[in-house]
Amino acid sequence: MSRTDNDTWDLASSVGATATSVAAQRALASKQPEPLIVDPYADDLVKAVGLEHCIRIADGDLPFGDPVLDRRRMCEQIAVRTRYFDDFFTAASEAGVRQAVILAAGLDTRAYRLPWPPDAVVFEVDQPQVIEFKSTVLASLGAVPPAERRTVAVDLRDDWVGALRDNGFDASAPTAWIAEGLLIYLPPQAQDRLFDNITALSAPGSRLATEHMDIAGLSEDWADKLSERSRRMGSPINLVDLFYPGERNTARDYLASKGWSVDVRTTRDAFAHNGFPMPDDDLLAVLGDSGYLCAILD
């Protein structure tokens, strides 16, 4: 089902199911004999959502003879992604940033599993039913965040800026923001508004991390290939229906125009940074120089 302006979801449907799939991959990677990443909560969260294909991913119950679904390759790919955003927050904390915002937080557990300074405040922004579900499951597990966690239950298409302020966000203090796995699910104009709002809320020295993708430089079938990969993992959701088509500014260029100093790490460089060989993967070839982006407000 294609997106609409006022659509909503939980963690078992639409965009929410993609967050559960990513958490399932983190759960799988965390279970390996020599885990590349450790997310102690991902497995329980995925099981609580109850999506069969995500549970199968988390349990390693997939046809891993399929080159696309090679277990080691899947674990390395999710480790590259997870480590990038983990390291981003760690570096921000070491630089003295004490305020963090996780946009479209989904099943992100960084507020609980990263070594935050005790005086840090971590805001999680997402739809109310998503926030409530995750908070309830983590509370049942006895999970306690090392710093202060504040949830902001609001759709990013609504007045999330006001909701963030109402929860004690301090726009005069430097902030570390992440928008992981979010931009492609926003209409092009909404992506620009998101960056405009982040810029308006950010004091000098603030930081932002997200994925980098130059849509204009991709092949015409990149979305179909991505959706096909998802189907081979057992998902009944057609990812193409969740993406917003049309020309859009790259995060790199748009943020640079707003006064941010931007650094992009390509997927190839991200794999090399972690000591992994670049997969011989048709999809990665299609995605070209896509990768990850970190920006600092001057």
C-alpha cells in the first residue's frame, strides 16, 4: 500500500516494520560466536513485535545459502551501519556534547546501551504507539538507561519542534542528532524542512549524522533491487511503496548550504574502516557512492 500524507503505523506495519527488520539484523549479529556488535535488547524487542519474518532473521532461520542472505555478510553490513552511528554519539560525548536527539527512534536502543555521561540527556522522537511499545518492553526487561532518557511521542509531520521544546530541549546547547534510516521515507520537501528545523534548533558545535544517498546518481531500478532483497528476507512489504519518489536535495549539499561542515564516508570506506571486505553485491554497486554523513554546525 502506497504512502499517504496522514498514514500511521506500528512496529509491525509499513515503515515501522522496516525498523523491526533492522533490529532483527542487530539481534542476529549480536548472537554470533564473536559478535561484531552487541545489542542486548534487540532480540526481545523483535520477539515482542511478533513479525514472523523478523523473528526468523533474528534467529538465523533463513536460507543463508542465498548469496544475498549470507550470514556473515548480513552481520557485517548491519555492524557497519550500527557502528557508524554508535561512534558518532561517542565522539560527540567525548567532545562535550551532552544533549542528543534520535529522530524516528523506532527500536533504537542507544539510549540504553551506549556509555553516556551521567549528565547527558537523550531524546527519542517517534510516533506515540512506537514510543509506548518500546518503553513498555524495555521496562519489562528491567533495562535502565545510564543517562536521562526523554521520550517525545509525536509524528515528525506534526509539530515535533514544539513537542521537543516542551520536553525540555535546550536550543542554546550543542546537540548531537541522528536521522538513521529516515530520509527516504520523507517527501523531498519534508526532508528539507527537517534539516531546516534541525538547523534552527542547533547551537554552534552541534552535530548531525544520517545516511548519504544521491538519488539522482542512482540507477532507475535501485528501489526495485532493494525491495527484492527485502522480499528474499521474507518480508511481505514492498519497500517501493514506502519511498517517496521525485527529485530531492542530497543531505550533503543541503546541509552545506545551511552552514554545516559535512563529511561523507562512502559505503566502501565504511567497510574498510571496520576491516571488512567490500561485498561483491549487485545492490551496493547500484547504490554507487552512497554511505554515511556527519555534519558539524560552524
